[in-house]
Amino acid sequence: MLQMRPCCECCGRDLAPSATDALICSFECTFCSDCNARILHGRCPNCGGTLSARPTRSAEALARHPASTERIVKPGGCA
């Protein structure tokens, strides 16, 4: 099950579990579409993997399996 991390690792922007502009790699590193467009260009800066749209989770499923609250933000961003 995906962790559904709560923020972009580059800029720290909040990304709700319902966010349709969140992107992840196969290790679940999480980024916003703005950082992807400006800096990442579809590649995870941590592992080099492809970034894909993060699936959303229904409210019912979130009640049973809550999103992560652990905020991971790269010191200095992704520049």
C-alpha cells in the first residue's frame, strides 16, 4: 500500500491524498507537478526513476488506511 506522503520533497508544498498533481517514483518519493515541470522533468532526483501520477485514495479507504504524516523534504530543495 502506498504511503501517500503529505508533501513535495523538493519544495515542501502540501499534497493531500486527493491531490491529482502529485507524482511518485517506484520508491514512493513524492513531488509536486510544479517542481517536476521546473526542475525534475520526469526523473526522481533520489533514484533516477521515472515519475508517474500518484493514485488517489477514496475517503473510505483513507479512513481505514490513513496517509502518512511523515514530511520528507530535501535540505536545499532539488536544485
